[in-house]
Amino acid sequence: MTLTDIEQRLRHRGITLVSKDVIYKNKHTTLIVRCENHPQVDIKTDWSHVSKSNPCNQCSRVGRAEKLRALAHAEEKIEEARKEFESRGFKMVGNYLNVNTPIEFQCPKHPSYPNSIALSNLRISKHGCGACRNEAIAQSKRTDFEVVESYFVAKGYVLNIQPHEYKNGREKLAFVCPKHPAYPNAMTFEAIKFGNQGCVACWEERRGDALRKDFTEVQRLFLERDYELLATENDYSNNKKRLPFRCPIHPQYPNSISVNSLMNGQGCQPCGDARVRDAHRIPFSFVKDFFHKKGYELLTNTYQNNSQLLWYRCPRGHKRPTTFRNFYYNHARCKKCDNESRRGENNHGWKGGVTEINHYLRASIVEWKRKWLKEFDYQCFLTHENHSDLHVHHLNAPYHKIRDEALEELSLIALPRICDYDSGKLHQLKDLVMKKHEKIKGIPLRKEIHDLFHDLYGYDVGDKEFYEFSVRYKGGEFCVP
């Protein structure tokens, strides 16, 4: 900027530039100016200061004086407003702006009520406080307690409140009925005055008597359904009270029903549950035909529901259990066939051919098997019957873990054939497997039961899983043909 530019801008603001011959370098260059209101005073300043505010101290003193006078006048108005509120017994809480702007205040009778009013309205308002106004309106419409009590007495009731507890006709008032003194009755004065209402217990009795049937009619309703009514006439009070009865199909079940429910078609609960089950049960013929279509022979001759364990024979002759839900909806098939299709190199856990070494090592524990078969008298642990197809289950640890531990201790790997092993190492492996079996307990089981256990719990199991299976089997959850 130049001095000419600065002079033009100051002229518009009523300031005259005196030092026109000064060399202007930047905004901090000293300039001499005069205010048109006080031309007799030269003011030293610079452009950084004069561009933002009026540099004249005389004008600043006048402005501050005017502000102080305005502030004093405003404080006078606020003090006047506060006195007017206090004269009405109120405490001014909000800030005063003008007579038409609402101001927050507190009423000593209702300090929590959110009151606000303009000063102009306060001067003409009768109450000021909104809660006081509402109370005055309610009091003007309020019926005297003596009149209220007379209405209750006219109907034979006794009011159970004190006169000072009565507020208005819309508040429920506790009263006592002479017929039902223990019943917790409460009703508004408007309901008693304008409505045909009263004791609830009396109303229920009248309604029950109007709907109550003769006991002979009640007996006839039960006989039409072939039910034996076990209640007497003294037990029957209304149509909603449950009455005990005996169903000829389920005589041991503790049935009870109300007359209303009986008339609406309800009856014996076990009979109703059976009808629901029969309506949703799939026919046994459909179940058998579905197994036949898939090439399976159903061995179970009875069918209850789709959660029942059914035994079947697959096309390869394996006898396996399943539920119709798994077979039909989940497309579950013979697990043994599935395992056989994934044996050998097709299996994700193929270890290079361990089958032959398994046969060799299992042959070495024949004496261990005989020991435990003799221990249980050649009977199945769960069925206590002698069978020719008894297996000996490893209770403490599965066989494959014993085998793998022996291989690891001798630093051997699973090889396809026995001839791939050194004869000395092979004998060491055999002796170690036999020695480890001395600490393992064996449990004789039928082949089908043994296969069922591993199908349900897998092969990485111990004694805890077996005892759980034993409890479930003895509880009748499984049926092995």
C-alpha cells in the first residue's frame, strides 16, 4: 500500500492524515493522524493499529462512558424486575432482557415446577406460578369431601381415607365393601357418581351367577365327553373354576378343566397332545418305502417320531443306527461305507500305509483281550449277554494313541510293510505296545454297541465319555437289535 491509499481509506472513516511527507515502508511505519471529532489533538500511530480501530483516545473515553451509563441503566432495570418478582413471593432465576421476554423463576410452594413468565404478564397475572394456577382451578371444581362420602355411603360403602387425603374426583379412593371387606377396592368419585360401578368382587359374583350353569348340566357336559367328574356340587362355584376329572384313556393323569374350557372343545391334555403328534407324525409306510428307495433295508418294525433311533442294513450289509430326520433331511447315509470310501491314499490323514503294521501289533495284544474277556465272564459289559462278536474297548486311552506313542518313543515312523522294519526294532515295538497295554483297562462290548459308541463320540475318547454313553444306553436311549 502507498500513503495515497492509506489517506483515502482514513478519509472515509473521518480521520485526516497529517504526515504526508513521511517515507512509508510497511504497516509499522509511524504516522500522524487527527480525528474529526477532536482535530486539535495529533495522534501518533501506525497502519497496523489504525486499520483495526479508532486511534483517538478521546473518542474511546466517550464510548466507554456511554457503555457504562447503558450498563448502569440495565442493572437498574434488572433490579426493578427482581423486586417485582420478590413482591409476588417469587425468586428470579433467569436473566432479564426486556419486559416481553419470559424469565425463569421459582415459586416457594412449588420449587421444582418449571416456571417462566414475562415481566409484562406477571404484572397482570393473578397467580403467576403455573402450579398455583392449576391448584386453584382444581380447587374451584373440587367437590367437598362430605358430598363425596355421601355418595359412597348411599351405595353401602365406607371410605377408607382421611379428609386431607382427598384431592379431586379423578383420583382413586380406597373404600371397603361390607360383603367383601378383605378385597382391595379403589374407585374414583366420578366413576361412583356418573357410572353404575362399585365393588369389583360383587360385580364378579353377579356375572358368575348370570353365567353359572346348574350342576346337573355340568355333569351332563362331562358325561358327553366320557369323562368322570371327580368334583361335588360344593366344589363348583362358577364356570371359570377348574374341576378335576378322569379320562378313560389316561386314568392316571391328574386332569382338571373349567366348564368354559370344556364347552370350548378342550379336554384331556394327554389326548390333545396325542392328537397333535398323530397329525404331524409321518406314516411308517412312508418311512419304510423311503429307506427302500435309497437301497437300504429298515430293520426296526416300529416308528414313533423322526428323533427315534432306527436300525437299517446298507447295500454292503452294514447294520447301522440313524434317525429319520438325519436320513431324510440331512441325507445321512451309512458311516461305515463312507469311511471305507475314504481309506488308504484317498484319506486326508494317510500316513504312508500303517494298516499292515496295525494288524501285526493288534495280534500282539490277543492275550490282553482274553484277559479282559475272562474278567467279565465273556459277557457284554452293557447287555450282560454272551456273544460271539465281542470287542474289547480301550477304556483309558484309544489304541491309535498307544501305537503312536510307541513309535515316537522308539523314533520310528509308520512304514507300509512289516518287512520295511528292522527285525530288532519291530520286536522292540511289539514289546513296548504290550507293556503299555498292561496299564490299559479293557471293556467287552458287542460289535454293534462298540461301533455305535465310536460313531457318537469319535475315537479320541476316554473313560469319561464311555461312562456317559453307558448311562444313556442303560436309560433306554439306544436300541441295538
